[in-house]
Amino acid sequence: MTRTHAPERSIEKLGEPEFTSIEVCAGAGGQAIGLHQAGFGHLALVEIDAHAAKTLQMNVESHPDWVWERENCDVLPPTDVNDFSRDTHLQKSAELLQERGLDLLAGGVPCPPFSHAGKQLGKADERDLFPAMLNLVDKLNPRAVMIENVRGIMDPKFDDYRDWIKARLQGGWYRADDGQMTHEDGLGYEVCEWGVLEASDFGVPQLRPRAILVAFRSDVLRDVKYEWPAATHDEHVSVAEALKETMLARYEPYFQGIHAERARNAYDRWLDAATKRHEELLEKGGGIAPTLVGGSKKHGGADLGPSRAKAAWKLLGVSGLGVANDPDTCREKGTEERDLFGPGGPMLTVQQAAIIQGFPPEWQFSGGKTAQYRQVGNAFPPPVAKAVGLSIAEVLRAARERDSKKD
């Protein structure tokens, strides 16, 4: 699915990026986009899912904003974080890493071990990659660390596990599995914040709280104070506002001909429902979308989530029973009855789901419709990643200026 849009800014005008980063569990690039917009040049992008790895590769190869990464970033083929090695996998970026060091190691480690939608097995879940992430901190020695996960990791049942993660980074005591208090010397970092940010506070038209840990190497932080990102939007962006243009573009080709009347009626019904819902919920933050979920590979095609999410989408005039074909495929295959004219309202296309996640409209996704939707549903919204990236960059910049005065 290819989309064109005027880029926000060109890396060609920026020259060398101000800071370097390596991202693991990079998914379809939501976090990578946000950090890129915050001034980080990626030295490596590591992802195990084949479709997501291809998404990263094709965007880096073709996107006008990513010229620097085309020359300097190792976009790896599907790679397990547990197997990732600087000496084995870094080729394009090896020399740069040696020269500049690593400013930021970032990763959205898998959420299922801590998600309320799962069994919340935590470290007993084989998908838990916090230990692998911390091992990379030890090996790569970045100036800053950013780890993203679901809000569930902040639940009281994971207090001991969070204490262990913090102790591993900065030293301290934690309660081990046997109940005994145990001490870690730490890796020489200070955890400045581990809190929850709500995506809708950053212009993302969706209820999507994310837990984010930010830490800095102690020699970098010293006398510099870290400031947690403040909301960028006083009023939430509604689904009606976010999707109005693309929804009209889907219906407009049918405004002439045999479908004319019902196409106009269907579009008006959707817009009225989404606008009305926004007005009804204005005091509670407006008509934003429920949390998108990527779903499990073990189950069938993609839809917009569990029953509660589908009910919320219905109030926004959208059918959550599946994902629509893109407009060209819809016309080709004649799926208008399902995609546009169903009794529950239109289904979202992958492009529209990506808008709900805060992706820039020109970002492309690899694979079939279900594979693309899963990448979108599992993503970290770029505007939130950008806000956190900017907050990290402020500290790195202040520390660099401080140290340069002493030289």
C-alpha cells in the first residue's frame, strides 16, 4: 500500500543527525519514525517479524526523509533480539558507532507478558525480552535508554519485576523469586522516569496508554535534569476529524452512478455518528478510538479488537468486524457491500488504521492486508515516540554542551 504526502522535513537538509540510536523490536517503525523526527539517526533497526522487517527496509530504501539511514543504517533481515550482536550484524554503521558512540538504545519489548488482554505471566512468559534488552544496554553502553511497553507492566503484581529492572540499570535492592531481598550493582544508569503516557494527549485519535522507561548513563546525566514530556494537545483529535478526508475519498467515487444515493447517505451517516459521539464525549476527552490491537498470528483475519472495542467503534459509525480492502482493491474485487455499505457502517482500511495510530500518511506497509493491519495494530504511535525522543534529546544536548565547556 503506497501513500504519498509532502514530508514533514528532509534529512537531506539536516545533514548528519544530531544523535545516534539503535532500535530493537522495531516493528513497523512507529517508534523509529518518532525518534527520527526528534533528531535521532538510526544506526540499526532490529525486528524479528518478516513482514515488519520488510516494511522497515522498503521505507528506508524509498522514503525521502531517510536518505541518511539509507547510507548508514543496518536494517536487518528478521532477527531475534536474543541473537543480535554488534560485531556480527553491524556493517554499514560499525565505523560510525565506533566514532560517535551510541546516544540511545530504544525498544518496544513484547507486550503480551504484561497485557491485560493476556495471562500476564511477566518474566515467566518466554516472550519477555526485558532481560535481552538489559543485556544490550550492558554491551552497547548507550548514553540513554528508552523502553516502551503496555500499561499493564505498571500493575502491582509486577512491582518486584520492575524493581529488578531498575536495580539492574542503576543498582539497588529487589525481591527475588525466592522472596529474599537481593542486591544488584547496576550498569551505571539512573532511571529518571517510568510512567504512563496517553497517546491522545499527543494528537493521536486513540485511547492508547503506554508505559515508558527513560534512563541515562550516570556520567551523562550528572547535574542535568530530565523533564517528562508534557501533552502537546489540550483537546483530543477526534476520529471524525482524523478520518474525514480519507473516508470521503473512499465514498466519493460512488457519488455518481447506481450507488450515488446510498454512497452519500452512508458517508453522511458515518460522519454524523462520529461527530455526534465526539460531542457527547467532549467533557471526557472527545470521540477518540478505542485501543487498536494487532491480534494473534494463531487466529484468523484481523478485526478491530474484542467485543468492547467493537461496540465503541459502532458508536463511531464504524464496523469493527474486519478490515476493509484499500480503495483500488475494493473496486477491483467488488467488495463495496462489505467494506462501505455494510449495516454496521464502513470498515477501516489499513491506511485509516495507520492514521488512528499516528503514522504519517506516506509510510508503507509490507505484506497482505492482515499482515499490514497487525503491524499497525501493534505499533507505538510515532507522535508519542517523538515527544519522548525530544525530551531525551534535551538532556543529551545539555550534557554535551556542559562537557564541551570543560574541554
